[in-house]
Amino acid sequence: MSRLPQPDRAELRLSAVLDALADPVRLRLLADLAADGAEADAERSCGIEAWSVKVHKSTLSHHFKVLRDAGVTSTRVVGRNRWIRLRRDDLEARFPGLLGAVLAALPEELERAGAPRPEGSGGQAANLAR
Amino acid sequence: MSRLPQPDRAELRLSAVLDALADPVRLRLLADLAADGAEADAERSCGIEAWSVKVHKSTLSHHFKVLRDAGVTSTRVVGRNRWIRLRRDDLEARFPGLLGAVLAALPEELERAGAPRPEGSGGQAANLAR
DNA sequence: ATGATGGTTTGAAGATTGTCAAACCATTCT
DNA sequence: AGAATGGTTTGACAATCTTCAAACCATCAT
């Protein structure tokens, strides 16, 4: 069991994080991740079916790399599976309030963005914010 | 005296704001604006000399449009001059904590990005790496 | 071993974006 | 009126990004 390469907490760059977040697909992935709960160990499989965005698996892999390189997520390798989690603590330490502000605004943003609905689209909005 | 078109507070979109902020030049413009103070009426002329980023004036105009269209800034037209200000209140109302978090992280980010070139070597892409 | 599975890497096509230069527009000055 | 000024718009070019498809790699199952 190992971990895919990722920047240390101290190396996190604001511009990289903003860049990573400035994409509709990645925002949706973020929402999926956040919906898993605020516990530090909440992870999600890398499999296509686990996410509300339906794109090619290589595209998904690409977006995960962007998020990981920016320091937004952490990826644990177990066998041939990957488990992804939000780096809430590191982000909060480096950019206090940033992730929370984004997560809070996310449900409404996705609503307006329309299209892909997570299939149970009620209002689990409250779960997203820490 | 009029005002360049801008989205209403209720129309502000998270993705547009993140997009607008996910650029090194615009982050620097934001820092310049924020440095003017937190008063709601702190404005800054649109003139090239007023900003710490040295790019062509049409490029500057383009970036201001992106910021304005995203709702980050507001532009007042006086004669042949423009006066730009941060829409702090509107941003705070729509995305509480977001602007503050970005502004707080900005000084260190600009530090790492490398200071604005005092002299010469103005290659096209040399100004700020992405 | 052989094959299937989960995910990454590479390659290529199309769309976006950042930049400068030149033309343009409206306002102000002489 | 004519010229200068502050900024916008348009056009073009290079760089980057998103996406899918196909090849690839490592692990697990048979």
C-alpha cells in the first residue's frame, strides 16, 4: 500500500489550487468527495461508477492527477485500486477558509450548471460544508 | 458617468469567479486592488502605470473584462477614464469567506511567483509562468 | 501461465486562453 | 475643427487544456 506523489502541505500553491478548482468537471468531483463526509479518512474509489461525472476513464484519471498535483486530493494505492480523499486539513492550514467557502457555494453552482444530476438530487447540501 | 455592464449580485457564478482568479496576472491585479484598502469606494484608475503588472494595454483591458464579467470587479466610467473597484460586499454575500481566503493567501503566493520584473527581459511568456 | 480488471500514459484533435499589434471610439485639449 | 488621450475591439499566433481512444502496466483470479 503506497501513495501517489503529492506536494507537501508547505508546497501548496494558491494558483495551482484555484486552477484545479476552475473546471466544471473537477468541481463536480470535489462535490462528490465532499459529500462523503468531513472525516479525514473518508475516501472514494477511483472507479468511474463512483462519480457523478460521466467521462472516459482516462479523462477521469487526468482530472484526478490535476487535483492531486495541486494538493487538493490524496490518493492511496491498494492493489490495483486507488482511494481518493480530500486534503481538508492541509488545505485549511495553508488557505484557511478557502475550501469551506468553495464547498458551501458548490451545491448551488452545480444546480445552475444543470446537466448531470447525481441521481439522488435532493438537498444534501448541508453535508458538504464542514 | 456610467458603469460598464456587470452581473447582478444574485447572478454571480462560483465557476466564473474561480476561473477569473485562476490566472497569475489577474491575481496580481487583485492584489493591487486589495492593497487600496477595504473601503467600498476604493478605486483605481485603469491606466497601465497604476498596476504592478506590465503587459500591453489591450491585454490589461482583456483581463479587466474577465474580472468584471465574473463579478469580481466593478468599473465606473468617467469621461475617458475608468475606475475599478473590488466588489467585496457582493462577493462576500454570495460566497462568504472566499475573497478573504484568497486575499489572505495572496501575498505569499505572489512572493513565490517571483516579483514583477523591475527591468527588461520582457519575453512574451516570461512575465509569469503558469 | 493465462486472462481479466482497475487505472495510467501516450497520442491526437478541437476548443480556450493569453498576448501583442493595429485599428477604432469617445472624450478632452488646443 | 483638428489633434491628443484613455481605453476597447478585432485579428492573429502560440501555448495550454479537455477529451477520447488505444496501448500499456501492475495486480488479481482462474
